[in-house]
Amino acid sequence: MPKYQAWQNGGLATYRRDVFELLFWPAADTALAGLEKGGGDKVLAAVRRTLGNLESDPFSPRLGTRQFDAEEYGHIRMTPCGPASWHVYWLVGEGAQVLEIAAIGNPQ
């Protein structure tokens, strides 16, 4: 776990920041590989930035994540990536601090 230092009450305090582990489903792996091969630099940068934000704090309201129920998967969440309406679809994993990235794509 990464350690960070911050000034607290006049002294330097060290604290840990927990990071979520991202597990990719095959569909998400394929989509990310396709973006890396030639899907556009802006889209790839936005998807990577969103994955980084999910890794550090997936439940932050600033991400604009929406949750819905899918019959096959249960509670699935959709986080927008920015340009061209790309989204990351993810579920909370089995263990603590685990997220499963189900898909990455443009719903249009």
C-alpha cells in the first residue's frame, strides 16, 4: 500500500491510502487492447484516467457513476470517461478492495 505524508497538528504524519485492485473481464481486456492499437489518443487517455480514478476511489461522487441492475450480472455500475461517450462498466468484486471491470465501450 502506498504511504503518504501530511502535516497534521504541527507535525508530519504518515498515513496509508488503500488502493482498489482492478480485475479485467475478457471483453474489457479486448476493448482496452483495441484502444491501445488505434482507438484514438484522447479516448485512450480518458479511459486510463477513469481507470486510475476507479483504482483510487471508485465511490467518489465526482466520477458521475450510475448504478443499474442487469439480470445476468446484478448491480453493475457505469462510469463515463469523457470524450465520445465512452464508459467503463464495473462491479464490486468478491474480496475487499477488488473491482471487476466488465467492459469498456461506447454505448452508441
